[in-house]
Amino acid sequence: MASIDLRSVSKLYPNGSYGVRDVDLRIENGEFVIFLGPSGCGKSTTLRMIAGLESISAGDLFIGDRNMNRVPPRDRNVAVVFQSYALYPHMSVRANMGFGLKMRGATGEEIARKTEETAALLGLGQLLDRKPAALSGGQRQRVALGRAIVREPDVFLLDEPLSNLDAQLRAEMRLELVKLHRRLGRTTIHVTHDQVEAMTMGDRICIMREGRLIQAGRPLDIYADPVNLFVARFLASPAMNLLPVRLSQEAGSLVIDGGEGLRFTVPARHVAAYAPHAGTQVIFGLRPEDIYEAPQGARTQPFALRVTAVEALGAEIILSGTAGGGTARPLEITARLSRHARVQAGETVTLHADLLPAHLFDPVSETAIARPSLRGAA
Amino acid sequence: MSADADKPPIARRVALHAGLIAMCLAIVLPLLWVLRVSFVAPEQSYSTTLLPGFSTQNYQALLSGRFGRSYLNSIVVSLGSVLIALPFAAMTGYAFARFSTGGRFARFLMLATQMLPPVALVLPSFTLLKGLALTNSLTGLVLVYAALNLPFLTWILMGFFKAIPVDLEWAALTDGATAWGAFWRIVLPVSLPGLAAAGVLGFILSWNEFLFALVLSGPSTQTIPVALAALQTSNGVQIGNVAAGVVLAILPLVVASRFIQRFLVEGLTYGSVK
Ligand SMILES: Nc1ncnc2c1ncn2[C@@H]1O[C@H](COP(=O)(O)OP(=O)(O)OP(=O)(O)O)[C@@H](O)[C@H]1O
Ligand SMILES: [Mg+2]
């Protein structure tokens, strides 16, 4: 059993700054969790505390049922892939990968067998006798991964383990990691900056900012219901459109007014939740992929977009343009259309927005205004 | 445009080279002169001819006396002191680099010992050795040199250990090593070039040391610097012998400096981190 339980864990560095602050998180045995967040938000620090490499300033860490606050790293049976790889420069790839087994008293025969197996899995079979200095960045990263995998520990802590691989290798390794996790079923924390890794690999995503855990949940839940502007902006690219608008009560319906003809009616389903905020400024969050070139039945509502840029990505087209807001400060909107759309920069086109998945945010507290989720209900 | 256009004008280049050559001569000529004198018969040491015949007379005279013995003493003392000081310096340096052991005060103390003029330390060490009946002995000299080397080597090694990414030790710790295991199996091997360089520097320091050797050694435990100084007799300076002695004294340093260069150029952790 290797669940990981962080109970208001903080890390206060000697220079007086917090690396991590009051993080509460329970990771179940065998769960695959993604840590996502901007640079410097405390992802690596959290991993280091779980691994026992950095002391915990406040709070408690449990792995399984055992309080680990004062347990040395070697007694935690945790394997870490370091962001910097941290390969032993004086040892061959074989010795690097075998070191952990050797330290734990495995026999020579066992070390050789497991090392060969893992090397084959990672495509490192030919490189076993090289020193790290004679490897490419991607190869080093795979050795670092191999050094963790070969030990089959209770917990994997992977700090951006795929960051230095080319697109194809990264896709392959992503699959390998997921398969490996399915096969071994070990609790895994995977730090990444990559949207695709975040959305596809894990059971849960934990989004961090400035040392705090902002939101934790299943990838599609977070995508559908971000708790605040930060998460809305951070997850998915292109990011959610966040438009300052006015919410007003007009003739029995609730209207989102962006000025200059950018007007939407709040869907009946959300009226009850949003009505108390009528008459105030709010931030209207609309995902680029909820904008269509043609009406989608009664769900969508039309608006005019003055197109300023068109990026044809092959599978889809990203439109940037302005709408509403008056000529002084028009609102910037990004839309994601199918590749069949025929649009050129400079045109004004009528697009159709699906308001059902959209969100409203409080501009001061930056938190999402609560409304019934579409997920679970749907 | 030809490639010459990038180069400074010819006059400037000539001036630059002339200046550099002059400076090199200022450094090298005295050495060359010593080399020449050492291989010339003593009565011709000051002759105006550039090479008035080749002779190993000076070396024979020198080595027939006590100089050979002094040479051996110097080697024993320099090597011995480094071999004793290095392990302690490595452990202290590592503790200083990675942990808060001793705090600021210990680090300051270590530097402070280096600021004292050697004369201030000579007499206390003499008294200490006398109490231990170790004056005029190589053992005493080795111990004192080890003590003199310790702060210096600790400081150098602390720098080397600080330069090793802490991730390497963390990797070893999560791989199941103890703190000592991480030091012994990872940090030490990785910093071997640094240890070697520090060792060579310590060797040179002991090799050249004069004051302590003069006070603490006797006739049979003289080291080279003392032996060379002794050639300055009441009958005047035996310049031929001194020159031969200097050449012999410099030899190990020439070899050592080659080593140092190689160790320092070799990166310590190349390939281990991105
Ligand atoms: N030894 C230290 N002393 C003081 N502050 C530190 C120390 N190590 C990290 N920090 C600070 O703690 C914060 C979190 O750092 P951390 O390395 O965990 O970020 P991260 O989320 O892993 O970022 P990245 O994505 O860039 O790797 C940063 O603001 C960093 O400056
Ligand atoms: Mg990090």
C-alpha cells in the first residue's frame, strides 16, 4: 500500500520564502497524478519533500499508513526522475541503472537481468556501456527514467521526465509510461508543462500556483469547470477567452453584454445560479472550441467577429479577432474552427458560440461563479 | 574583402608581439640562466660566453653532499603531509559545502588561520613538537605541514563539492544509499580530479615551505629549501651548486603543474545533468 497523504504540508526555505504552502492532497494507492503549474510554483519542491530530500517545515506526510516526516529517503522506497537527470557521471549506463538495485542488495544476476530488460524497454540496449557524457539529451533522460523504473519502487516521482525528447519519442514514451503504470500499478506523480501529457496520462491533475494547490480533479472535470481564472487560462491552449462583460437582467432574461452587438442570453439552465450577479461586471469565459462557424441548433448564439489573424494548423484553424467592446477597446476573441472554414484576415464573419459550457468569473476574487456542472449531469 | 581586413593593422600586431615577447623573456630568462649555470663548470659560472662547455660537475658535487638526503626528505614530508591532510580536508570540505556544520564561525576560523603570518605560528609549533620530542624529526615536520595544509585544502575542496549538483547525491539517497554512501560512492569519485588538483597544490605548498622547515628540522631532516639556503656559506655563494639545486627542486613542480592543468580542465560532472 503506497497511498500518499499530504496534510497541510509547507516548505519554508531558509531565505524566508515559501516553496510550498499548505498543500492538502491525498493520492490513492496506484493512482497516476499529474502536477501542472507555471515555473517556480513548487512542483519539484513537493516531490522532494515526498522523496525525503527536503525537510517538511510544517504539516505531515504519510505514505501508506506511516508518517514519513522523519524517515530517510532510502527507507521510503520511492524512485525519482530528476528534472536535471542527475546521472552518475563516472558510471556507465548499466551501472547507473543498476546502482539502486545494488544498494538494496540485489544479486549480480538479478541486476544484470533487470537492467537489460529495462534498457530494452527504453531503447537503450545499445548504450549500456556508455558514460552519460557520451549520450544525447534525450538518451540521458531515458537513462534517468530507466534508473527509476528498474527498481520497481512503491512510488514513482517523475519530474518532467519527457521534456527533452522529440515529438515522436515523447509520444512513444508517453504510451510506454502509461502501459508501465497499468502493468505495475504503482502510485505515480508526474510533473509536466505539456498539455497533452496533462490531459491524457493521469487519473487526476493537480494545478499549483505560487506554492499552493489550486485545483485537483479528473482532467476533463478541471477542463469543464475551472475554479478560477488562473486555471481557466492555464489549462488548454489556446486558452479560454476571458472577456470583461456586464451581466444584466432584461425583459425576463439574463443577458451577457459585451457592447457593440456582442450580446448573449444566459442559457435557462444557468439562470438561477447567475441571476444574483445581475447588474455587475463579470468575466465571461468562453473556450475557443465552443465557437462554431455554423449554428449548432438552438444551443448556439450568433456574434460578429472582425478577423485579424488566421492560423491554419492543418487539422483546424485558429482565428483571432475582435468583437464588441466599442471601438475604443474591442474584446480579443480566439476561435477554433474546423479546417473546412473559409475565412480571411480582414473579414467580418458571423460565428456561433455555445453558451452552455461557458463560465462566469468574479473579476475581483477571480473565482468562478458557482453553477451546476454539466459533467456528471450529462 | 579579404580575411586580413578583420585583423588589426600590422604595426599594432608587431608592437603587441614585441611587448609579449619582452614579458616572456623577463620571466623565462632567469630560469634559462640558472639552467645554463647549473651545467657549466663552477669557475665559468659568470663567464660572458653563452655556453663555455658542458659539465655535470655541479650536480656531482651537490649530490655527493647531503642534498640527495634533503631531496628525499622533501618528498617524504610533502607527500606525507598531503596524504594525511587530504582525507580530513575532503570530509571537512564536504561538511562545509553541504551542511551548516560549524556555522559561519568555523568557516571564518578556517580562513583566519590563513591570514596569520607564518612567523606567528612557528614558535608555538616548535614548543608543541619539543613537548612531543618530535623536533628534528620528519614525523614532526609531516604533522605540522599537514596542519598547515588542512585549512587550505579544505577551502579548495569545499569549492569543488559545492560545484557538484546536489541532485546527484539526492539520486543516490533515493536509490538507497546512506549519506556516507552517497559521499563515498558518488561525490568522491566525481570529485577525483578536484582531489588530485588539491593534492598537487598541497604538495607544492609543502615542497616550497622554508620557515617551518628551518626552525623545526635538524641537519639530517633538512628539506630542499633549507639545503639550498645552506649553500650560502661564509665563503660566498656557491652559485653553481645553487643553480643545480634549483633545477632539481623545480623538476617536480614542472611535472605537477602539468597534472593540475589536466585535472582542472577536465569537467567534473560533464554529462550528468542537463
Ligand atoms: N533552496 C532554495 N532556497 C530558496 N528558495 C528555493 C529553493 N529551492 C527552490 N526555491 C523556490 O521555491 C519555489 C518553488 O521551486 P520549485 O523548484 O519547486 O518550482 P517548480 O514548480 O519545480 O518549477 P519548474 O517548473 O521551473 O521546475 C521557487 O520560487 C523557487 O525559487
Ligand atoms: Mg521543477
